[in-house]
Amino acid sequence: MNLKRVVVTGLGALTPIGNNIDEYWNGLINGKSGCAPITYFDTENFKTKFACEVKNYSPTDYFDKKEARKLDKFAQYAIVSSEEAIKDAAIDMEKIDKFRVGVIWGAGIGGIETFQEEVIGYANGNGTPRFNPFFIPKMIADIAPGHISIRNGFMGPNYTTVSACASSANAMIDALNYIRLGHCDIIITGGSEAAVTIAGMGGFNAMHALSTRNESPETASRPFDATRDGFVLGEGSGALILEEYEHAKARGAKIYAEVVGGGMSSDAYHMTAPHPDGIGVERVMLNCLKDAGVTPEQVDTINTHGTSTPLGDVAELKAITKVFGDHASNININSTKSMTGHLLGAAGAIEAISSILAIQKSIVPPTINHTTVDENIDPSLNLTLNKAQKREITYAMSNTFGFGGHNACVLFKKLNE
């Protein structure tokens, strides 16, 4: 069958380096670090005392107090970014078929703050199970797309994908395929996360996954650098409006880029560590290229998963060298996590947005905080170090991997009508 073309017609973002799309993009190209000491709770006894929090955010700027109390922060973030994307796409609610508009969202954890507060409240009580009646509907990961659909009356497919840090990339691939196959005209997709909490920080610290560079938090996220010592936890949300090309064209929509392929694979290796040879990562990029009908030599830039962990960064770059061969040195490789930190289930969404805007603006955001060459990394690779680089981009790839060995890869293309 002939698959329908899918394009991006709206974007929204709420991130540690900007609370809307314009602020986010300006932060990216200017190499802004979103990392700072944690303000949400007392970190005196924590190994890591910093994170990439969303700044200058108040729920009452977007919701009335009664509504805000019913929403975990991860769901608030989802609503805020999705509303920006819907507005950006200029969707006329009176003219669309709402049965053909879906919401497919990603969240790796969901309402961890709500869960934490309720369990601590019970533990500090007298044993009587007094729980907030909104405890469960605030906490569950699928509630974010539920709220987005309820607010807008979207009655197409509605669910959450959960694949740890690959969650929102998987959501985008599902959205791509639903539209390709003709099941929907428009899907609001992306992801959100709000895990900068006592439980979130404590749990990742217990795994020795986080950087402990407390003396210099703004430089702690340093993908590909020889002195990297773990990732920096981030929070926020990214939203994309994916739309069938002819539908978008008929309503005169602004089009950012075309979504031409998605790939998935599994490492089948370890709960948290990547395969050292990057076998699963190699396969996910090959699957994505095959799905898009694109050769390795056509790819111009890759926003890597690049979390700033000792094992992960090297494995991913090894896989890129295997897939792209001699062409790998011609690709602008970067990791925007150096600026935003790792947004877990929202990472794929905000990094896809970076890739899309790189195509549109002809600029590749930098990998900041690089000071020391890692001898385990091929020196011929252009890692877009410390400063944005101008470049005409036709194809941009975005990689996202999650605990459990989940790998997802999405490919975007400059629109060729």
C-alpha cells in the first residue's frame, strides 16, 4: 500500500533552558546550560545536589489553583507544551474531524512526585489509609494524553508509551505510523517528565548513574568528554503536531519538516548498561534508514542520545561509525543533553524538536562543556563541540535509548514538495 506522507506543523516546549520554543532554541544555539543547584528540596544528604530544573515556572500562570492541585507536574508540563504546539499549528477546531485527531504521549515514570508525597504522608500518619482521591489519576503515566484530549475534544487514539528514556521517541514513531496508514489526520505527540524529586534523585544516585560534580554543576553534563561522570537529571516537556501532508497542505498549514522514518530495536543485554559494542544502537539506526528509504550518506546531522555516561557515549559513537562508515566524519554529531540534562521520557521529544529546528534554521546546536579529549572516541568525528555550527541540512536523525535496552531512532527531512 502507499503510505501517506507525514509532516510537523506545530511545536511546543517547556525545558530547563527555555519555557517556550523560541526561548528553547535560543538557549540551544547559544550553548546555555540549564543545570543549577536543586531548589525543590534540601539536598544536604544527597550525593548529587544539582539538576536541570524548569525555571520561572508557576502552575498558576497556566491553571487555576483548583485545577493545578489535580495535576502532577509532569501532566502540567504536558498540557503547557501541547497547548503551545496546537496554537503554533493554527488548528481550526471547528473544521477538523476530532475523531481523526489523536494524542500519543511518552513518559518514562509519570507522577513520581505525587506518589512520593502520598506514600510519605501515609508513612507519617497513624496507619489509617488517608489518601488524596486524586492520587491515582494524578500519578498514572497515561493521564497526560488523557488531559490533552479532554481539554480539546480529540477523540482519536489516546495513550502513553513507556520505554524509559525512549518513551517519547516511541510515541512519535507510533504517531508517524498511525498517520501513514491513514488512521488519523493529526496526532499530538511528544513527552513529559518531572522526576527531580527526593525519590528520583535518590534512586538514580543509588544506581551511580548521576554526575556528582557538585563544585561545578553548570558544566556537569559533558557528553563525549574524557572526564564525564554520569548524566544530569532534567525535567520538562516537548510537543509536536504530526499531520498528514495533504491534510496540512489543504488547510494552508506552516510545515517545519517531514517525518520520513522511525526505527526500533533492543539491546537484549542488561537492565541499565548499553551493549559495549553498540550492536542494538547500530541496528536501530539501520532500521530507521531502511524505513525512510534513505542511505547513510544522505544524513547530515545526528542528535545523539549522548547522556554523558562513560559507557553509553562510546558505545553510541562506535555504532555511528559502523553504520555510516567514512561518511561519519562528514556528519555533525551533537548532544543537546549537554545543555538540557536528561529529560528521561521527554528526551526524545525535545531532541526531535532541536533536530527539526536545525533543519529549518540551518544551524546545529553545540555539545557544550567539552574540555578533555577521550582517547576512546574517534578523533575524526565532528562532535560540534562548544559552539553551534552553520550547515545546510536535508536529513536530521535523533537517537533515544532507555533502561531495559529500548532503542528508538527518528529521521526528519527538509520538506521537498
